[in-house]
Amino acid sequence: MKHADLLVARRRGFGGKNSEAGTLFLRRTFRGTSSTEVRKEIILSSTSSKVPHGVLAYIRKNNLYLCSACSWLRKNMSRARFAHSFKAAKLAAKIGAEIGMDSSQAAAAALLHDAARDLPLRRIVSLTAPLRIPLKKEIIRREPLLLHSYASAVIAEKRFGIRDREILDAIRYHSAVSTGMRLLDKVVFIADFYEPGRKTGKIKIGRVNKSNFNNLFARTLKRKIEYFKRRGMWIHPETVKLWKENM
Ligand SMILES: [Fe+2]
Ligand SMILES: [Fe+2]
């Protein structure tokens, strides 16, 4: 950066002065768009009306913004699971935008949250072999499919090069939810439950905003626990602990 000047195009409604050395602001303002919007569009549709053709070609050629992820997911997931992930990504992006967080981050995490879900169970367990997971032996004995979220995070990191810890955590904890969940973890958890293609998605999510978000999360957690109970499934003790904290 020592050897470069930054030429900055302002977006309408955003300020900025020639205050920093090496930064020059263009006089006019430009059409409102944002890198978050572009990333979100490309993650959800592999295209964007907001960038020139050459830029889009470069993004595709270099597999930026998860361009290669969709084809891998299509090959390694059932059609229904792919549709579920895609709808969850759309919903997560929408919720993310409503509560003022990076919607492209939410879309990426939700798109990949079930990456390993349709792999053979042996493969899921082997992907998680190097990981230290609390109560791992008990999970394997009682509800081994819970490990698919950890395996999905491994795929996101190793295959798609995701380095964003928040995205990886949101993928990792969507099935074995636990205390200390952060905003993105909760967004993915909610989108996974309410995406409209799911049976549980018949329950309408309603309007989401910053003030009702935590209530929505608590309600979703309660519904998920009820679902586990109805199916006679083992529930991770951390999930029970979180539920009690949110009652
Ligand atoms: Fe899952
Ligand atoms: Fe899911």
C-alpha cells in the first residue's frame, strides 16, 4: 500500500473525505451497491447483475465466493437436501439483512451447513476423527448423525477454503447447539428449522427484527427439542442446558 494511491468511489448516502494520505475520493457518487450484496448474489445464484462481465468471469474462474460449492453439493447431496440447503441460505441471508448483519456470511454458512449430511455415516465419523469433540464417544454411541455438522465444517474449511471462524462455528454447531452461541450460529439454526421446504417450515417464521430475534431463537429451540422428543432421539446435554437457559 506504500506504493499505491486508493481511488475511492463513494456510494450515495456514505460520506468520506480526502483525509488519509494516498486516498482520493471521486467527485460524483455512484449507484448504490455493496460488496456484501454482490457476494450474497453470487453465493445464491452464481451470478450478479451488479458487476461487469469480466469481473464475474474472474470470480468464476478463480472459484471465489463459493462458486464451486454448489456443483460439489449437488453431487454429494440428495436433491431434497440440496434444495433444503439452498432455501436455508436464502432465508439466512434475509434474516441476516433484517437484523443488520453480513447477509453474505449468513448465506455462506447456511448453504454449507449440511455439506456432509448425505455422506455415508462411516465417512462422517472419519472426517471428524482428528477433532476433539466434547462427549464424542457418547454421540457416536447414541446419535452419530449429530456429527454431520462437525464434518460439514471440515468440508467447508478443507474443500472450500473457508477461513472465517464465525462461518465455520455456525456450521459446526447447528445440530449440537450449545451455550455461548453467537448471532450467526443462531441465524443458521433458525434458517435450518424454518426454511419453507421443510415440514417444520410449515410453521410460519413471521417478521424478524433485532428486537424479536432472541425470542424467535428461544421458540425455535423449544420446537426443536419437542421434535427430538417426539422421535425418541437422544438430546445432547449442552442443548438441554441451553434450552433451560432460554426457558
Ligand atoms: Fe444438519
Ligand atoms: Fe439442515
